[in-house]
Amino acid sequence: MRFWTIWTIPAMTVQERLNRTGEWAVMEIAHRLPRRLAYWSLIDTGVRYMGSDEVVPEVTYMDVLQRAGDDIKKDRE
């Protein structure tokens, strides 16, 4: 979602606007990371969310992404 869209949708509460603005800011910062840092961050995240009994080629990117997203949700609660 774009910054301007977040602040022009009339049905949103101020709290929702602030939450979405925070997420937008984090995504913008992540997009501007140097490629080398982004690469190693991806590797580190993949390792963090793989079980010790899993075989690397058999774990899909979507599995790692889902686990990381679940972990973020858990931190917010």
C-alpha cells in the first residue's frame, strides 16, 4: 500500500493508519538495504526458521516465509 493511500482512505481509524504507516516505513527501509546485507539477511532468516531435522532443498521459500510471519504475529500479541 502506498503512503498517500493509507492517509486518504476515510474508513480507517487513526490507530490503523499509524500501524499501516509503520509497516510501510519498514518495507521501504528493507527495500533500500544494500544487496549484500539483504542477501545475508535472507540466508539468516532461512536458517532461523528451518528445523534441525529438515532437508534444505525440501523446505520451500513459502514455508520459511509463513514461519517468519507467524513469529512476527506472535511478537505483536
